[in-house]
Amino acid sequence: MAQVTTPGRWRGLKGTSRKGDKFAILAFDQRGSYRRMLPEKTTFEVAVDIKTEVVSTLSEHTSAVLLDYVYGYKPALELANNSGLLLAVEKSGYTGDSTYRHMEIEPDWSVAKIKRFGASAVKLLVYYNPDIDDLAREIEEVVSRVIEEAHKADLPVFLEPLSYSADPEVKKDSAEFAAIRPRLIVETARRLSALGPDVMKMEFPVDIFRDDADVEQWRTHCKELTHASAVPWVLLSAGVDFEDFERQLEVALKAGASGYLAGRAIWKESVTMDPSQRAQFLKTTAAERAKRLNEMVDRYAVPWTKYFEYGPVSDSWYTAYSE
């Protein structure tokens, strides 16, 4: 049964989706990892200009763009007219041990500023492991608080939980973590979607580099994720190559995903190119990648309107629409 949502959140979801109410969103909210991709002496101004070029070119082909508050000011103002805007609210990275990850909201940035800037939605990234009970509860409290603030501003929230290992002897790319990854990601979707975000931005539930052949198993775990999530979910690219992401996305969409929210799989080679190479790459290779993903979204994605509907229409709706 569809949930009744508010006018602002409905418009925010409409503003970030393409025809058919399906998501085809470009992600470029990287901050620290973006700097590490660039030559060491790259200035802030050059980093901004590169991000602006990527965004202004590719936003022609996507329903929205996700940006950050550090480098995203100019790119956000150069978006294509057809593109919605999501802005990240969290600080980049995490604090604490790599097996016990806290997250923080930037004190000089807020949901209120995101609303004032004119964004269509708020994005919140958290590191989350449901097996670490006390930290999971702490993260859930932060998530709930941000969702409450965003919903008071009538903005939808795209929630991005990233999994990690609680055991220092087990790396995320190990066979041991691959064995528990589907359970962790599905349980994460179950718990965090129950807190009331509007869209879940999820990792692929299978480590395809440890389980490359069993596509039916991929589909099974993606269906489990769909059933676990109380809200629509989109697939993130997690830095994989385009060909790998394309395979993942087709399986995810056929199993119930509502689109993609992907970045490096589309644009990552461009940021280290010289200006003329970058311009050509973005107009050809990267644009074609987005178009190929969009074709799959149009064909297979589940509309987010399966999950949401707006309230009754009346001549006095505005009296109950309070701040």
C-alpha cells in the first residue's frame, strides 16, 4: 500500500526523477576521494572547474545531480535546466576506528541551508553495520534527526548507508566479508528504511568480484533487498567500472530498484584528462554511458510512485499545510 507523502517531498521526488517517475541521477558529491583522484598540486579553483564541466555536460542526460557543499556551489549553478539537485548534508569520511565508524554533520551546513539554496532533496551518507548494536543505535538517531529536519522543511531524504567490516582481520574486499555482505545490506535496508527516508541509495548486495558468474544469485539478493526496503531504492556505483555497473544495474532494476544514483562509473576517467580530452570524453563516452543506463531505467525500473501518493485534493488543503 502506498504511503501518503507531502506536497514538497512529492515535488522533490518529481524534480529528481525522469519521465515515468524513475531515477537517473548523477553523483559527484565526492570531496576527499575526489582530491585524491587529482594531481597533488591541483588548486581548489581548478577542482571546482573540473567538477563544473563534468556536471554541466552530463546533467543534460540525467534527471538530477548529487553535489557536495565544498566544491558544489558553482556546479549547482551550472546544471542543465532539466536537472534536479540533491545536496549532501554530512561531513566527508568518518571519525573513529575503521571498524567502528562515527559520522558527523558539518556544523556550518544544514538542511535549512539546503532548502534555502533551492535543492530538490537532501542526501545523507552513513557508515552502518547492523551487527554493532550500540553504534547502530547512535547512527539511527542521527538518521532520524536529519529525516525529521528535512521533512519539516518538506524535502525528501535520499539515505546512503555504506557497509563495512566490524572485524579488523576481515577486509571489505575479502571472501569472508563477501559471504556476509548480502545479509548485512538487506538488514541495513530493513532497519534504516523503517526510519522514514524517502529513497534508499544502496550498494549492490553481492561482491561481484567474488561471485562473478551466478547472476541468478545476484537477482535473489536484490529481490530480498527490494522486499526489505519500505521505500524505493536506487543503486550506487561504488566506483566500479562502467561495464560492471551496467551488469549490476540491469539485475537490480529487474529485481525492483527504481533507478540509479551513480558517479565514477560514468565520469571517473575524465577528471585526470587534459581539458580538450575531457571535453570530448564527456560529450561522447560519458554521455553515451548515461544514455545506456537511462534506457535500462526506462525499460525496467519500478516507479517510485508505487511507494508514494499525495494527499486528497480539496479547496482548503493549504490550511493544513503548516511550516
